[in-house]
Amino acid sequence: MRKLALIFLSVVLAMPLYAQSKAVGQEGAIRRVHAPYFDRDIRWAEAGLFWFGRVDPPGSPGQNYADVRVAYNAEELVIYVNVEDYYIWYDTEATPTSDLTQYDAVAIYLDTAYDRTVFPQPDDYFFLSDLCLYGCGDRSNYRQEARGMGTGWDSAWQGTWTDGTWASWFVNPGPNDNQWDYGWWTYIHIPWSTLGLSNPPPQGTLWGLGVRLYDRDAQPPAGSVAPEYWPETFNEGSPSTWGELAFGLTVYTPLSALVQGTTIIRHGLTGTVEDAWVGGGGNCTGGHEGDPERDNYGGDTSLYVENQSLIADFTCFSKSYLRFSLDAIPPNKTIISATLTLHHWGNANWREAQPSLIWLLTVDEGWEEYTLTWNNAPLARENLTATWVQVITPENNPGWPGVAYCWDATQAVVEAYAAGKPLSIALYTADTNFHSSKYLTSSDTGDWNAAGRPTLTVVWGETLATLRKEAQPVAPAGGQVVTYTLALLGNGQAITLTDNLPSQVGAPGPIQVSGGAQPTYDAGAHRLTWHGSPGVGQPVTITFPITVEVSGPQAVFNTAILTDAEGTVSTSMAVFIVDARQLHLPLVLRNW
């Protein structure tokens, strides 16, 4: 038997204005991690990623290193911290009042309003996970939380964040024994309800984020090690010093421009390219067996990228760093697109290896190709784009130069070019699998394999002045006021805006302008005109009300025109419907 149900739908249309991106090319930019969204179970090999800390040699108390993976779904935010720590210590007799910061623990700080205040507010939260959240009796004694109270932290606040949160270790032979261990990890699950939310934040939302890693390397009262933290500006009592958590992957739209040329940057072809890898490489020689303080591989013909969840295999973790000079790109141009191409020639055990999602991350300047080591390598500024790199097997091996893979480097190049600096990036992965190492060709490969060297292809041109116009409301009644908004972006040239207003509306009311000179209105021609020379990408917004002088139903069209000094034209049309009639459309649902 079938049942039919009618659902009446009404549709409202709106045209958005420009979405503003963050400022680029500035010193001291805030570190940011983009957390991907997962429909159900989180796939940690695809998580957002950053790192901090260093690895001191065993033998005495020393600093630790942490990879931090971040992801979320409809139920919760989850942060997975994987810690390289040679000496594992936890409080065997923890109580609700124990100071867990005197042992191995990690604390997460969230600024959910992203108001970056000087002191913690009620929208700021603190969650601490101790090393021992697995097999240590009452697990609640190894977790702590607090909420901002305007002047500091309210440690009496209780949040329901503990479900699923746990920690464990990989030790030799056990914790609390001053014997050489490997490290530990924790998964911190924070339900949205704990933060007063019923759903995850919309994609594109920014929160403040800070991480603090506590460490003990010997029997109390000795052995306490100074905490590590991210970002390096972090102060637990001041959200204004924290980094950024961005929900969803980055979306970057370059300025509209007319293509004028393409610059290909590759060692031996155009420009200067420097690269090096740090860590264990293809033979897992870093970490315990190598020297993270001194080992440098700036002259290697290969680059390596690897990560996994088992911290005991830290000896295999590898990152690669690359720097491309952008001097060959003509000055004062607009970057339209940039593509990084690397060639993959091999991997670890191909019989068991899995594909790896490799991130392109912007990093700070200051590193040198032949002095770069694991411990002095710069932190990530932002994880921007990622590319899946497949496994090479004897059956699909194409031979030299290998398999070409591409990363979208547009945003990274735009930022570096605007700052007048080289492009400086790292390649790393949140992979969790064994045998995940991917072998890539470096710029030091021989001329016989020059085609396999890292290559940056940049398309550039002249910025186009662009225009967007909208009308609100989109369905007014006769005699009602409608607000027109014109948003334009400059291109560094003199530009003219002409807006011939429709005959169905009256003269404009008070005209408000942001970012430019005041327009003029010609009552005889019923025309608004504006002149200016805003810089490249500089926004100008013009807003004014008009009164609808007709009845309907009828559509009122209005096209504004923007012309630059070279005669290039950009147009935008705004439409509203006077006395619109609402139309209800039946939707038929078929139930069997």
C-alpha cells in the first residue's frame, strides 16, 4: 500500500557579498590548524595536523615532541596527541585534588567565541588528560576540566567530556621506573553539549586553541621538566595568545585576474629551490638511533614523508621541507594559481603499505638547507591542502622519474609573494599505518633525472577590478524601502563605478561608503557615480536606501558597471520583485 504526503515548500533566494579572507603576508601571523569534518567515524590518517616540542637524547630529563591530530563529526570534537617521551611517569595514587600537571599530561584550551580576551571568559574551556587513563583504577582522577570566569579559571566546573577519552603508553619495561621508554598518547573527546552546543560549528568557524604538554622524567620530587606548548606565544591564562582552530578545510579563492604569464620554478631551470628532510627517512635511522639535534639531510637526492600511530616507531617519522624563490615572478602581479609537483619513486614495504594523505603546510622562515634538523625545523603555520599518494608496487612502477603528484599551493604562494618572501613549506602526514613512508625525489637528484625535481608552476596576471551588487529585501511591497549594497575590489588603478538606477525607484537616501570617496548622484540622469583608485584587492562598500515607487507584482532590475583605466569592465545585476506572490510547490513523498 502507498501513502502520499504533500509538503509545501517556500523558497527564499539571497546573493552573498564577498567572503573576506584573513590578512596575509604579515609578520607574527597566528598559527592555525584546519580540522576536517567526518560524517561518522573519524579517520585519523586524514585529520588536520600540527606539531611542537623537541626530542632530547635519553639519559637525563629532557623535552618531548608531540604530533597533534584534530578532527570532528556531528557529535564531538576529538584531539589525538601522540607524544615521544623517553621516560613515562604518572601519579599512582591520584585523587580528585591531585596536581596532574606534575606528571605526564596534556591540556587542551578552547576559546569557543574566538574573542581573544586577556583573561579566560565563560566561553573559554580547559580539558586535561593524564597519561594514565587506561588501567589505572578510577579514571576520573586522571582528568580535569575548568571554565573561564572572567579573571581566571573555575576548576569547580564539571563538563561531561569524559566519554571516550583515554590514554595509554608504549614502555620498556614499564612506567615509573627510570628505564628507557618510547612515549604515550591520548584521545580527548569533547562532545558539543559539553560546550553548550547542540551541533558542531558551521564550517569556516574559527575558535581559539592552545595545547600544553606536561612532563616528568624521574621519581618525585626531582624530574619535573618545563612544559612544552603550542603555539609558542601560548599563555594558559590569556586566550589572546592562543592559536586558531578552523572547522573544515581551507577554501581559498584568488582575486580575479587576466592571465599574463606562467613561471616554472625548478632547480636548474628557473629560480632557487632548497629542500631537506628530517627524521628517520627510508631506513628509520632517526629518533632513538639517530641524533635529532644534529642529523641533516640537505644534500640527499630524496625526500621522505612518514607518520604512524605507534609511537615506538618514532624512529621512522619523517617530514620534508622545501623553499622556492619567487624572484622570477614579475613584481606587482596577481597570483592566479600555483601548483607544486613532486615525483614519488618508492615507499616502504609495498606488500603492506597503504596510501598516504600528505599535507602541504606553510612554515616559518629561518631554516637552512644544510643545517636543518628535527629539533630546529620550523613549526607549521597552517595546513592548507593535501594530496593522496598511492603505493608503488612492482606492477605499477613506471620507472624514473616516478609518479607525479600535485598540491594546490595557490594560497601559500599568494601569502609569500605578498610578503616579498620565498615560498617555505613542509610536507607531512597524519598517517597511522605501518610502512607508510613515501619516497620523493629532491632537488639534489642528478641532471639525468631533472624532470623529477620538485617544481612550482605559478600562473600570474593583472588584477581585474570586480563588482557585486545586491538588494535587500528581495521581495518588497510597493512603497517599501530597499537597500542597495555595492561591493567592489580595487586593482591599483583608477576605476569608475556607474549605477543607473531603475525608473521604478526613487532617489537614493543617505549614502554610506566604507573604504573610498563619496559617490555623486545626478538627479536628472537618476545615476550614481563613484571614482577612486583602491589598492589591489582593497574592498570598497557603498550602501544606500531607495523607495519602491511602483506596485506589482513586477521584477525590478538594476545593473551597475565598473570600468578600470584600461577599459576592462565588470558588471553586476541586482533584482527584487515588488509585491511578489509566494508560490508553494508540492513535494510528493512515496512511502511503500
